[in-house]
Amino acid sequence: MTPADVITEVRRIVQDESVPYRYSDAVLLGYVNQTLKRMAVLRPDLFSDIVDIPTVTASAVQSLPANAIRLLDIFQVKDGPAINEVDRETMNRNYPNWMFEAPGTPVNFMRHVKNPDRFFLYPRPQAGVVLVGEYAATPPNYAVGDTIAVLSDVYFPVVVDGTVFLAESIDDEHVQSGRAKLFYDSFVQQLGTNLQSRKVTDTKNAGMDRGEVI
């Protein structure tokens, strides 16, 4: 899937296939990139990746790179042991001086519940510690011919619907007729439906209640 593919389908839907176009390629490309960023806000999990995360030496509080939306998980010290997630309140109660202990190889991480792109490490990392973790990142601004590799082609209709909504939302006729909202609702509903389907595909009980019988 490329922005060019999306733009071609959008032009077909909004009946803008004859030159001179009502919407330029540059305008529609901007809408495609805006749609991807809206998707990242609504479904950050779709834009996640497992990457190396450098750490700040001797700091209990760590930050993700600037393009991060939120932390999903920390798996291990690179080429080292696994890291377990614990609750910061529990650490504070049981080990009130944990943030001041000598730096070493982290064995625990804690989420910063008020800041999704920060987290805590225990013990504080010694120099050179790199983590392996997963976080959701803001999608870049794509050029027309770039491959949107972060998304599966199955999300092509979602990107198209979001782009059509943005294009038609600047047209009073389509706003008043409800056509723009129709595509917005489809955009949001498809993202929500996909999230609900994960209860079936991504859980041990396949989305069934414990008392339910096939």
C-alpha cells in the first residue's frame, strides 16, 4: 500500500478523476498522512515495533525516543536477562530507597501511569545498558510513492475512508448532506471492530466467557 494507491481510490470515490483535479495530489497526500496520524491516536498498537531502546545511565526515570506515542512493553536487556514489569506503588512501599540504589543491570520496569512515553527501571541502569522493547511510534510523513510498510494492506479501506472524510469535510455540500460523516463513521467503526476481533484471535479463551459452551 502506498499513498498513490490510496489517492487513486479516493479520486474514484469522490469522482475527481478528470484533469484538472478538484483536489491536487499534494492536498490528498496531506490528507493521507493526517489519516495515518489519526489512526495512530485511535489505535497506537497498529504502529508498534520491537526495537532497541537506549537508556540514560544512572537514571531511574527513562524516556522513549521523541517519535514514541506510548510504551507497550519492555522485554529484556539486550543480550542479557529478561525484565519483569512490576507496580511502582508496590516498589515504593517495600523498597522506598529503590531509586537511589547503585546502578546495575535492570531486572524490573514500571510504567509511568501519567506519561505514556516514560518508564522506570530498577536498578538504575549502568553505563551502556540497551533494552529490547516495544512501543508505538508516530508514523512519518510519506511521499506519494512510499510504501506504508507499518500497516498491512488489510487497512487500505480504513485509510481510504479517513482520507475521503478529510477531503469532503472541506466541502459544505458533503458536510450538510452527511456524506463526510458517513466516511468518518466508517473509518472509526472499522478501527473499533478490528480491536474487538482481537478478543477472538489474541486471547487464550478465544473471546469466550468462561461459562459459555460451544
